Amino acid sequence: MFGFFQFIYFTNRSVDEFKINIAPDFVCFNAHQCSSLLLDIVSIEIINGLTCSIVSNLTKTNKMKNFEEILTYFDLLGERCLKSGSDKSCPNSSYFHCNQSMKCIPYHRVGDRKNDCYFREDELFNACQFNESNRFMCTSTSNKCLMTVTIGNGLYDCTLGEDEIFAYTGHLMRLVPFSLLCDGEDDYLTFLHMSNHTDESICDCWPCDNPYTHFNGIWNCPNGIDELNCPDSQCSSNEYECHV
């Protein structure tokens, strides 16, 4: 389950018992992938290289009514496997150490609005200390420096939202994600040089066949070349698939 866990059930459990409790008897996992879980369990046995324990060691319960309840418990444990570890330090200076989560991650994943450390150390850390020129410094929050992937993502990562709105020659321009440019829908309205423009303006100069339009099921190019030879098409080479 989730690429981390294998369940073991006793064969002598009855159908009636499964109707009220489908919790596994044992849970096995790769100790290298989920090293932080070793702190919570009393290991029963190592089977095929996997460490096993009774389910209640990890979930604090041995009763689960349905599969959705199992998913709830092990989804959280899977996240813990991904975002925590047992690293007391990092192998070299190019990594950021999540002190509480005990995990090493690359510096470019700090302040990218995605929690890579289980206890969110990478997003709570003042990334301005890195003094990196490719980070955007929030003027409304002096101790917040963002990775460029968060700029123009439609979310206010700075307190006053300056990461989404920039001033150019006295007018406001909104940064538009590449995937929304010339996609046939007006998603943004910007004001540039006193003329109204949208993300659909001047599209004759924009390539109609790009990574975002290629094989998206729509003829973005007049001749449909962006939909030619799609990998999942039932047609022969250089033939288009008709949708009716």
C-alpha cells in the first residue's frame, strides 16, 4: 500500500470477524524507506527484507471497520515515510537538514510552498538567510524569500500578495503561468501601456504546438499538428483521430 506497506492476515480469521474488523494482524515495511517508524514499533520479524510489527504499534488501534479507515491511517504513515527519516546530519553542504523530521533535502526545495519535511521545517525556515539571487523577497514580509516556482501561481505567498502582482511603469501586470498563455480562454486581464491585453492577446506570435498543448485533445494549431501521432491514438501514423 502506497508503495511502503504490506499487510499480513491470519488465515484462521472468520468472515464474520472481517465484517466488523478488517485491520491486518501485522504490517511490514522497508526499514530504509520508513526509518522514522522504527521508533514506534517492537519488531516481530524480518520477512523478505521487510520489518514487521503488530498493526497497533503504528496505528494505536487494532480495529478498523472498513478500507477507508485503513486508508486514513496508512496515508498519514506513508506521508511520514516520505517526509521524515533518521538523518542526524547531511552528507554535504548542498542539502538542507530538517532538524525535527531528521531528513535531508536539496536547498531548492526550501520555501517552494510544498512541505518536504514532515514537520514543515523547509517552509517555516527563513530562506532569506541563503542570500540567493534567484529568490523573490516579499516586501510585506521581510523574512520571507520564495523560490521562483511560487511566483505567479495564483496564491498569495507574501502577506500582501506582491508575489502575484508587480508594478511596471505605474501599471499593474499579473504574471501568467505559461500553460495558460494562448490556450483559448481569457484567464487574466493585464494592463500594459494603457491598452487592455489578456493572456490570449497576440497569439499569432505564440507557438500553437508546445508542451502544454501537445496531445491535449484539442486542435490548438489550425492544421492540428499538435495532435498528430499521439501515443494513445488508435490511428496510423500521420492520421488524426476523430471525436464525435
